[in-house]
Amino acid sequence: MGTEALKLELIDWLSKLNDDETIAYLKLLKDSKVSNVDWWNDISEHRKTGIERGLKDVDAGRVTSHDEVKKKYGL
């Protein structure tokens, strides 16, 4: 999928999004790119815990490659 098509898909998804937490997170992410503020300091402890858990999974080798996932779901 090209960049422009991906942007349109994201715009469509965002326009229908009703999850205030996700919208706030996306705003933080956007603002951190502009102001060079570290978004880590502004996300919830719940999100930090999830990210840290994911990083531990990577370190422990508990990962599935992109190609494997695509094959599993017929993509």
C-alpha cells in the first residue's frame, strides 16, 4: 500500500474513532514529533507497561515475523 493510500485509510479510521484514550494518545504522538518532547513521559502507566512487556518479549525471542503473520492470515 502506498503512502497516500495509507494516509487516506488512517484519515477514514480516525474520523470514525470514538475512543478518547486513543485519540489523546495520537495527539501526544503528533505533538511530540513537532516539539521534540519525549512522549514517554506523557503516556499512561498502562501503555508503558504494555510497551515494556513487548520489549521483554522481543529480548526473550517471543516474536513472530511479519512474513509468518501474513502467511497465517493469507495476506
